[in-house]
Amino acid sequence: MLAPPPAGTGTRKSPAAPAAATEAGAGLPRGLKQRHLSMIALGGAIGAGLFVGSGVGIRAAGPAIVVAYVLAGGLVLLVMRMLAEMSAADPATGSFSVHAAKALGPWAGLTAGWLYWSLLVVSVAAEAIGAADIMTGWLPGVPGWVWMTLFMAVFTGSNLAAVRRFGDLEFWFAGLKVTAICVFLLLGALAVCGLLPGSAAPGAAHLTGHGGFLPHGWHGLALGLVAAVFAYGGLETVTIAAAESADPVRAVGRAARTVVWRICLFYIGSMAVIVTLLPWDSSTAHTSPYSGTLERMGVPGAGHLMNAVVLVALLSAMNANIYGSSRMLYSLVHRGDAPRALGRVTPGGVPRNTVLASAAFGFAAVVLSVVWPDTVFRFLLNAVGATILIVWFLIGLSQLRLRRRRARCGDAEPPVRMWLFPHLTRLTLLAIGAVLVVMVLEPDSRTQVLCTGAWAALLIVCGLVNGRRGRARRAAHAGARHRAG
């Protein structure tokens, strides 16, 4: 149960309670149910980054990748708690971009919104490429671009339908992914205990052998932590979707309490099973850790089985990212930070133009990946490489500012509250900064931070200019009304 907010004694209206609080759904119907939001939250972070990208973290940290996922899980738990506090108090389609605008200024809202939008649309292209690669492996006679076009068309269509249709589709996608993870964990637990036919309990041989638990020392653990942090990205979508639910406060509160620890369980449990059953330095653990583990357990057709699961994960992520990017863009339009022509809503309550614009950019990125894969598309990937960390940092700053503002104005406590405020908020900001420092110090990730930083700096400048123009227009309108009066 959500703790009821204590009665407030202050009579002043807090700036944190926005004049544009009606932005919540921004005119969109509330067609998502609690079951949709729960599965969107669970499935949002269970993507190809877990099933395939986890090999990068294992190669860097060895068996200590389990510790890296514990630390990264703790960090994302704190970030999501801060985001849940703000979203429960003020649900909005633009989620953290709306909160950043109210806490730090319009420039912060514009920066957070466009950063996240660019991350999602580029991710759509990367997911389309990955899904097409799997299909081409199964049906080599069909060119990859055919599959990319088909997937883009299907999920653009699903997002042009009523939001409930999107929720239903994502519910089943997420359900398949969660089921696959649960089956993997169950089989893995049996194999670790030596209860599977034809398998013996490995004990701690793979955890302490092959160079030990920390084969690359603390430096390797730090690199594994960076990989783990990015694997958790995607949970933010649930706070975007919550604004289109019947009870946004309850939806966000439940997600904050239950979904994050379930995600952590899936990730940490998966990593523990993999490094216990597979030697961390084997090529299989680096390239296809889940397939390799299933093969070690004697599961027939493990490679094809995991390809099917990864395909579902990629298609689910495409669907969710087109949704999230269209809603973020719609929120930017609503606040005057994007062209007004994109703000049209269909009679069914779908922001059609923002869906089409987001899908069009995703499709353009797919074309770039085919024509210039090593130049333009790689630049796009680098430009959004560190986006999630900057977004998380803005979430922390926004929560710090808005909570203090509420306290100064004597407002009631929000229905969901960050623990040990402000100490855990500050600790979270320091942790995010530390991850960015590690990325800057590493040659392989330094380019991502620099490119993302340049993109963020450009957006900040645009936000400041746009805010100045907005103030000038409001002053001119106020002057005209005064003269007319």
C-alpha cells in the first residue's frame, strides 16, 4: 500500500506543483491498465543488452560481474525511487523532462527530453538491425533490409493504434521475456546444485579458478560496473507510460516498490548462474553467455532457442522505444520545445505525428546503418552512448531541488518518497559522476562521453535561447494586455 501523504499545514502553493500540472496526460486518453504498466516496466529493461551485451561485462570483470550488477542495481534502484517520487507527485507524459523543466528551468527540460528521444530512436535502429540479422540467419534468402522495413512498419502501425493495443502487445512480449528468464534461472539453479540429469555440481571452481574472482582487479570491476549500468537502462519508460493509466500515482508507486528489485533479481541471478556454470574466460561466455550456459546444461537447440528469445527482446524493445520516443516528443511539443505541427492527436487519442516523426527518424537511422555503418551511424551511436547517465543525473538534481522546494513552501509530503533524503540523493549523484569518470578514463568509452557531452551542450544552448525567446514573447503579450487595459 502507498503511504498516504500527511496533511500539509502550509497554505502557499509550491512552485513544484506546476501551473501546467494538466500536462500529466497532455490530452491523451488513459488506456493503459496496471497489468500493462507492470509488464512494460519488467520488459523494458530485459532486452538484448542482457541476453547478448552481458558478455562484455563478463569479459571485463570475470566472476565479479555479479558484484558489478549488484552495485549497478543499487544505483538504478535509487534513481527509480527519485523518479517515482516526482512522478507520483506530478505524473506527466514527459516524465523526468517535465520535472527537470520545473526544477532547473526550461533548458533542462528541453535537454533531458531531446537527449532521451534521440537515445530511443537510435536504439530503434540498432534493434531493427539486430532483429534482421537473426532473421537473415534463419532465412538467408531474404535481404536484411526487407526485415528491417517490415519490423519498422509493423511497430509503427502498432503505435498508431489505440494505446491499449500497444499495452496488450507489450504485455505479451514482456511476458515471454520474463518467462524465458524464469525458466533459465530455474534450470540454472538445478544445474548449480547438480540436480539436472547428466550434470555435476560445479561448486566454486569457475568462481575462484581461471585467475580468481577478480581476475582483472578493481579496474576490471569498474569496467564491468559501466557495462552493468547500461544494461539496466529502459526502466524509465514506465513513468512515461504511467501518465496514460487510470491511476498514475498508484502505478508509479507499485513500479517503484516491486519492479526494480525483480529486475535486479533477474539480472543478478542470471549473472550468478552464468559465471558459476561457465568459465568466465571462455569465448562462449563473452559472445553468447546464455546460449553457452544452456548448452552446458544440455538443453537441445540452445542456440536457436536463445536466438528466438533475443528476437522477442529486440522486437519488444523496438515497440516500447517507438512508444516512449513519441510520447517524449509529444511532451516537448506541448511545452513549446518542438514544432507545434507535431502535436496533433487523432480522435482515438494517439499523437500520430510524433509517432510518425519518431519512426521516420528511426527508419532514417536504419538507412544510415546500411549505407554508412562505420561513419555516420557509428557517430549516432556514440552521440547517445552516455545519454542514460546524463538523464539520471538530471533526475537526481531535479528531485533534490523539488523536494527542498516543497519543504520550503510547507507542502504535504509526496506519496512516494526518496529514502534518507538528501543524503542518498547526493550519494547517487556522486555515483553517477564516478561512472562517467571511469568512462572518460577508458579509451573505448571516452568517445561516447565526449560525443554525448557535445550533443547535450548544444541542447542546453538551444534550451537557453528558446527560454529567452519565450520570456520575451510573454513580456510582449503582458505589455500588450497592459496597454489594452
